[in-house]
Amino acid sequence: MLEALVFLPLLGFLAAGIGNRAIGDFAAKLVTTGFLFVSALLAWVIFFRQWGGEGAYTVTLAEWFTSGTLSVSWALHVDMLVAVMLVVITTVSALVHLYSWAYMADDPSQPRFFAYLSLFTFAMLMLVTADSIVQMFFGWEGVGLASYLLIGFWYRKPSAWNAAIKAFVVNRVGDFGFSLGIFGLFLVFGTLDIGAILAAVPAHKGTTFDFLGSEVDALTTIAILLFIGAMGKSAQLGLHTWLPDAMEGPTPVSALIHAATMVTAGVFLVCRMSPLFEAAPAALALVTFVGAATALFAATVATTQHDIKRVIAYSTCSQLGYMFFAAGVGAYGAAMFHLFTHAFFKALLFLGAGSVIHAMHHEQDMRFYGGLRRHIPLTFAAMTIGTLAITGVFYTAGYYSKDGVLFAAYARSTEPALVAFSVGLFAAFLTSFYSWRLVFLTFFGEPRWAGSPHIAHAHAHDAHAEAGHGAHGHGADPTAGYHPHESPPSMLVPLVLLSAGALFAGLLFHQAFIGAGEAFWAGSLVHDPAFYAKLHEVPALVHWAPAIAMGLGLLLALRQYVLKPGAAEDFVRTLPTLHRFLYRKWYFDELYDWLFVRPAKRIGRLLWTGGDQGLIDRLGPDGLAGLVGAGAAVARRFQSGYLYFYAMMMLVGLAAAMTWLALKG
Amino acid sequence: MTLLQSLSVGAPEVVLAAGICVLLLVGAFRGDRALEGLSWASVLLLALAAVPLFDQAPGRLAAWNGLYVADAFSRHLKLLVFLGSAAAILVAVPYLRRLATARFEYPLLVLLATLGMAIMVSAQNLLSLYVGLELMSLSAYVLAAFHRDESRSSEAGLKYFALGALASGLMLYGASLVYGFAGSTSFADIAKAFVAGEVRNLGALFGLVFLLAALAFKVSAVPFHMWTPDVYEGAPTPVVAFFATAPKVAAMGLMLRLLYEAFGGMKADWQQIVLVMSIASMLLGSVAAIAQTSMKRLLAYSAIANIGFALIGLAAGTAAGVEAVLLYLLVYLVMTLGAFVALLMLVDADGRQLEDLADLAGLARTRPGIASALAIFMFSLAGIPPMFGFMPKLAVFSAAVEAGLWPLAVLGVLASVVAAYYYLRVVKIMFIDPPAGVVVLPGEQGVNPAVVGAAAAFSSPLGYLLLGPLAAWGAEAARALA
């Protein structure tokens, strides 16, 4: 069953990828989507079996490689933690596959798209079911590849392939840390089997190694290196720059990869290796700080962005920050719970945004939206549910998971945890503000569509089609005569299902995930029931704080964008520097460009023109070839054809040989 | 030692000499009509002369008062020489007939040269050496000018003769110097006179240099190579195919014997001369070939470079080196012969022989079979694995490394890299460039396709199947010498 779950997406990828145009759009879509739904069904079965107490097990598939004492096999491992991930991945992936039927309907290369989606799903499943850290790295790189391919899916668009390359390169930095972490694991533990490593953690606690003359704690180093890998994949502050740009990919991709699944791989890694992190408190503190910083940073940036997908992208970044600091304070269950619920409501928000974009003819700028609630009511409802969930309105999924994270930080009450708590609280306020801002700008107010080049373009087509319609004063009409249409059912069904998840996932599962019982996680991550019990005993002020932050954010957004239109512009005018700082994303891109990209290009150019062309080519291939060519010309000239010259050469040679021998003697 | 004994020991040469007289008479009476018959008869004669080679008792058999010896070494080389000569006779028939120069002398001249070569590789005395060498050379001069109506051919013959005469003069002068200081022309006596470790005898050393120069001329080693490109270009193609193969083998064999058996005591001295010649030949042969536009000139430089590689084995001065040289000669003979015969088969619509590189353009499309065979020869000559041509190169290089001459091996490898350029350029011209002209096959091909096919198969990786027996055979020959 597990094998089928993991390998069905691979089969789908092979069928759609190799069959491609030969089998046609419909067959490719059917086979990939069909397989994914089967996988999702199996995943839920496995999930409930695990919940029922089946216990962890491993299915060994084949030996991969053996070298000296290092032996790695292909094996699939399942425990509760993995089962949660399986459910998230396959469910969201199946819904995204379905959603893409309509969303990608006009695309000329649909089989390729669905093949990539299935490839991604397979790689992600390999990542989470990995029994050894090497196999996890295989999946890790596989999802990176699929992400690269899907971000650059519209490869004719320069911004798309630029974003794809950026995602790949930034992830490379993280992967470098991850691979160093793997080497470190082998060095310290002598094995790459995750189970064996985690079992051996206590024995190696306190091991040190010598680095540049100072003693360094081995486990802390390894944990930090692994976390650097996680930072890259999960777009944490410093290595986050690729995620907003990744929105260049088709929206279903953003929902699947850059919201629900791949970007959470870092959180999964930390949770999977939680015993190791528990043995390295310094690394945990780092995780907490980085997570909190990311939560705050991304939330502030999200308040100023105009592109609907970028707002959600920064929101994702911010929510990932929550997950990390939850893990950082030792509440791995809370981190996983937030990951779980976030997958539903963030996929919902992305797919809802996709539906809006679909309705608005690929216009993504919220400044050209407005008043859409009457035109696309179902999408409006879905987006609202998503927003309720992410802001943490009572009894929605986000309420349970975000409060769980914040309470855990408070309950841990170490210094980093309290910092994370206060930052998280402020970020919750920002989250509420920017999420409602998105809803208000998009669905409320008056239509502002006329300014959009996309709409104008679309309408120009319509105007041609309806030539007999006559002129009806476009100039004054803010809708520019455009009529948004609700999306087709295959896009709405996933929205409805995800809405249900966003509403009820918290209610249904919070007892299991972050309750005080030990049974649920069954040792698949570090889980301290006593600690979780404390979550229910936080002071009343703390208990109500997230709700208050949420309410304030909602009110502020309501005032700025609905009650007093123009208030936002006034604010920007009052504090232009702050706005620009946030709008330019804290100048991270500019900083990196100045710090890394341009020097790298300069070095590259220097090595290219100076080193490669000027030195290696000139003295190497080109120079030698030139020398040989010149030698050939000289030899040719020597071959004059004159007999006397030939005879003289013979005698010269003879004389030279005799002279040399005589002198040598 | 009776005359009868000598006759039986020297049976190959005796059979050859007697046969040549008979065939000469037949030719004189029957005229040029007899060319084809004479050719086949010549091949038969060569086969007959080869029979005693398999029949003789192992070990050294001396004859004619020590002028002549029959041993494993001479038998090995004679077989190669006979093989090369037979091929040269047969492949020429269609060519000669086509160009209306079907004179009956051709096979006979080749046979005479072969007789000379057979004597050369068995020589035990400077005099028998000279007789063999001159017999070969005089026949070769005539062969080079075989198209006597054609200026290029006669020019080639004249140049070859004039420079060859100079080389002969050098050789005789060297021989007389050696005789003067050793008191004998017999190899064995010379070896006794110049023992290693004694005071250097500058006169004998000069004599050795003169002898070496003359032999270097025959194998066309730099700087005594100047005649090679001109003669190869001017002489008729089948003649060049002959020049490039059997005489090279015989002259190299002679050089080996002379240096090891007569001047073994002066190894330290001749090793250095051979070393310099080897390096110069490899580099010049590899570099100069790049600027060539004629396929025959290109192969001439290829021959120079290959002799340079073969000389590496000689310069190593070890038994392994000798073995490597013998293997090199064998493989080189087959590859070069194949390349020339393939070239021989290319004729344009006017019956003109295609000899320029440009003529080969697009050959892969017009004549895929010949192009493929030529490609195999080129790859093999370049010494690119897995072609068989890689093996002898490896053998000489490793012999040099084992003898501590690794800089020589490094230079050899570098020269092969440069040489690979022009070999591969031929392949590129044939396979990638658009077709240049119409290539037709002359109506009658004789045995040529079979020769090309067999040579290609030998040069291809299939050749490794024969490596075991060939190596054993070469090792036996090398043992006889050292």
C-alpha cells in the first residue's frame, strides 16, 4: 500500500512525461490526477491506521549503494509524523491536480505541467518517507528540481526563468548546509539511517570536534547545518528571497509547492530530527530566533505588496516562521499542527487567488481589483474562509494551531521563547491586517478594473467580437465593461473541500496533535505531554492576546480600506520611508544583488575574460594550436623541394650528431 | 660449412633469386600482357620463399661464412616483408592497368627489392648489409620513377636516387671507418672490438654515426627525412604503399640488428642519437602534416611521425623496447597499407586518382564503405583506443617509461595528441563536409577491397584477438636479437 502510494505519482509522471503529446492532454490529466486521488485515499487510510496505533514500520525496497562501512538502501518509513505529511501532500496535490484541469485548460503544454506536478509529488513523498538521510536528500533535491521546472514552466517569460534560477541558486546555499550536515552525521554517528542516528543521539551528546583550534559541539553544529538546509527550502529570513519570486509559476504550483508542501519540508526535517535538535539547545535557540524574525519580517512586507500572490507568498513565509519557532521552543507537535492546518488554508487562499486571477484575466495587481464579491461569490466565500482561518478566528483551523504555537512559546518561557511569543503576537496582528486588506481590496469597494492592462487587453478582444454592440462610454466606467465570471466546477470543488479543511481541521485534530496525550505521535517526534498540558494553563491575558491582535488587525484593515478609502494613501504619505522600506522588502534583494550577485558576476567576468580566455585559452588550446600551426607552416617552408637543400640538411644532421658525440666524450 | 648448407639456410633468398630470374625471362618473352599472371606468380613465389621460414630449425643458423644468419628475428621480419610486398604487388594491378602503365617489370622490381630486404634483415656483415640495402634501394629508385612519362614521378625517382646515393656514400664511408678501427666487417668481430666500458673510440663512433645516418635515411627519420614527402607525392600510389610498408620494416629491422649485435657495446652513444631522432621525427611528423593538403603527403608525414614512435622502442634499449618496435612495425604496416589501398580505390569520373584531402569531402555519403575503412585507419593511426593502433603506441611508451625515459614517453603522447588533429580532420572531412566530387570505383578492383577490409578488421578492435600470438611471436624474435 505504501509502495503504491509513493510510486503511483511516479508512474503518472512517467506516463504523462513520456507520453506527452502522444497521449494528449486529456489522457495525461486523467492518469496523473487519477493516480493522485488513489494516493490520497491510501494516505488517509495509513493516517487513520497510524492513529489507531499501528506503530512505525519500514518497507525496504532495494539496496542503493554500499561503500566501506556506509550502506544505504531505498526504504520507505512510516510513523505518525510521516503519515501526517502523507495526508497533507497527497490531499493538497490531488486537489491541485483537479484544480489545474480548468486553470491550465488553455495552456499548450498541459501534459508537461501535470507530469511535473506528479514528479514533484513523488519527490516530496520520497522526502518524507525517507528511511535514511541520503534518501531524504534525494527527495529534497527532487522537489527542488520540480520546483525549478514549475516556477520556470512558462519558460518563454524571462521573469519566470529568472525566478526559477533564483530559486535553484538560493536553495543551493541551503543544500550546501544540508549536505555538510549529512557529512557531519556520518562522521559522528557512522551511519546515515535516521532511526539509528536518533537512537544514538544520547550516546553522542557533548561530543566535540576541533575546528580552527577551538572545540565545537558536534551535535549543535550538525543541527545548525541541517537547519540551514531547512532555511533554504522553507524560505526563512536570509534565504527567503526566492519564494516571492517563485510566484512567477502557475498559481496551482504556488498553492501546492510554495505554500502547502515543499516549503514545509524544512519544518518536517526539524521535527523528524527532533531528538537531535533537543540535544542541541543552542541550535534550537537559533531556530527560534530565525523563525520569529521571519514571521515578523514577512508579515511587515506583506502589508505593503500589491500583487495578490506576493501577499500570500509573504504570508506563507511568515507562517513558516511560526512553525519554526514552535519547533524552536520544543513544541514540535504544535509546529506540525500548524503545518497541517496551514496546508489547508494556505492552499485554499492560493487557489482562491488563482480563481480571482482567472476571473480577472490574469490581472494580479490588487489595485485593479475591487468589488468582486458580487461577481464571483463562491470564490469570495472561499477566500473569506481562508482568511478567517489564517487570522485565527475562533474554531477555525488557524485558531487552534496558531494559538497553540503562541501558547507553547509562552509556556516554554525561556528568553528566546518569550521573544518569539511577543514577536509572534505582533505578527498575528499584522497577519490579520494584511489578510483582511487583501480581502477588502479584492472583493469590496468599487471596481477599479479600468486601469488594468490585462483587462483592457481582454476587452479589446471582446470589443472586436461584439462589434455591433455599440459604444457605451467606456471612459467613465470603472469596470471598463468587463464582466468577471465565476470559475468552472473543477476549480470550485477543491475550493469547497479545502474550505472544509480550513474550517474544521483544527477542531477535529487539535486534541490529537497538541493535546496532552502521548499516544498520537507515538514517539515519531519529541513530545512532552506535561509541557502540552501547560498550554491550557496560560494566563487569561495571554489566552486572549491572539484574538485581540487579530481583532485589532481586522479593525485597522476595515478602517483603512473600507470605511475610509484613501486612508492608506494618507498613511503612506505620512511615513514614506517606512513604506518604501517595507515595500522594497527591507531591501533584501538590493542587498544581495550588491553583496553577492554583482561581485559574483564581476568575478565571473574576470575569470572568463582574464582567466579563461586571457590565460588558459591563450596559453592553452589557442596558444598551442597557434604554435602547432606556425610550426606546420615553418616545416612546410623547409620542405622547399630543392635537392641541394635536402642533401645539406642530411649533412647538417650528420655533422650535428658527430659534433655532439665528440664534445660529450 | 658447405655450400649446400648455406643454400638450405638461405633458402628463402635462394628461392626468391631463382624465381626472379625465371619470371624475368617470362616477362621478357611475354611482354606487358603477362603483368597479371606475373603478379600472381610473384605472390606465389613469395609464398614459396616463405615456406622455409616455417620449416627451419629454431635458433641461429649461420651461412656463407658468417655473412648471413637465419634466426627468429630475421624470420619474423621476412614474413612481414613478404606479406607487405605481396600486397603491394597485388593492389597495384588494377591501378597500373587503368593508367596504361601495365609494365611487367613492376612485380619483378618489387620482388628484387624484397630480395634485398630479406638479405638486409639477415645480414651479419657490413658487406652483406650493403648488398641487401643497395639491391632494395636501386629497385626502389626505379619504382619511384615507374611512371617515367610523368614529370612528378620521374622527379620523385631522381630525388630519391640522388639522395639515396648520398646516403649510400655515407654508409660506405661509415663502414670503412668501422672496418678501419675494428679490423673486420663482421658484426661479431665489431662487437668484440668495441666493448662497453673501454676507452671511447671516436673514429668508430663517427663510423657508427655515418651508418646510422644512412639507415635513418631509409626509415626517413628526421633530419634524414626530407625526401619522403616529395617522393611519396610524386611516386605512383601503389609504389608509395610499398615504400611506406615493407622497406620501412626491413630498414628498421636492420637498424635493430646492427645496433644490438654489432654496436651493443656503444649502446650509451647510439641511444642518444636515436633518442634525438625519435623526438624530432615525432614532433616534425605530427606538426608538419597539419599544413598538408595532399593525402599522400599527409601520409608521408604520418610515416615520419610513426617512425619516430617506433624509434622510442629502440631508444629504450631494452628487450621490451625491441618487442614494442616489432609490434609497432607490424601494426603500422597493416594500417598504412590499408590506408594507401583505400586511397588507391578512389577515382573520379575521368579516371584521375583522388589524392587531395579536399577530394575526400563527403566521402561517407558517396562511398560509405571506403570512408568507414579510412576512418578506422585514421583512428588507429592516431592511436585512439579501442583501435588496435593504440596497442603498439602503448607498448613503446611503456617500454620507454620502464627504461626511465618517461620524458620521451610524455613527448610521444603530446605528439600523438597533435597528430590526432590531422588524422581526425580526415575523418571530419569525410563524414561531416558536404560531398565534393563524384567518386567512382574503377570497374576492376582486383583484391583491393579484400585487402582494405582485412586491414580495417585488423586495425579495428578485432585486432586485439590476435594480440596474444603476435606478442609471443614478437617476443621470440626479440629474444633472438638480444
